[in-house]
Amino acid sequence: MRLRADVSVADTDYGQVLLDERTGRYWQLNPTGVVVVRALLDGADENAAVTALTSTYEVEEAQAREDVTALVTGLRTAGLVTS
């Protein structure tokens, strides 16, 4: 997964912000979202992103899998990423 070329990333005190420069819309990622997105951008698949999340935070695997799926779906629906 990759961010589109016209999507900027900025770190904040509370996670990260993704800015779609085409539309001016932005999305706030909390710290758990940052772990997932970083893993995916580093080439991990969704299963590896689940592992990254469960090894960083105390979260059940089933919940982590649900969260990763929802985040990836949201990023794709918003048009922020390419496969």
C-alpha cells in the first residue's frame, strides 16, 4: 500500500494527520492508526499490521483485525492510498 502522491503526512501530538491536497480534506490518525499505517506503508500486509498493533498495544487479535480492516477500508474509500 502507498499513499497517493498528493497526500501529505504530518506528525502531531496525538498521532498523524493525512492531508488530501486535491480536496483540502484531512484525516486524523490516533497512535494506533499510526502503527497500522506505518506498517502498511513499510510493505506489511494486513496480517502483519495486526501483529504490529497487538505487539505495540494491549488489544485482542480479533479487535486488532477488525480495526485494521476498518482503517484500510476507510483509506481506500477516501482515495488516500493505492495498492
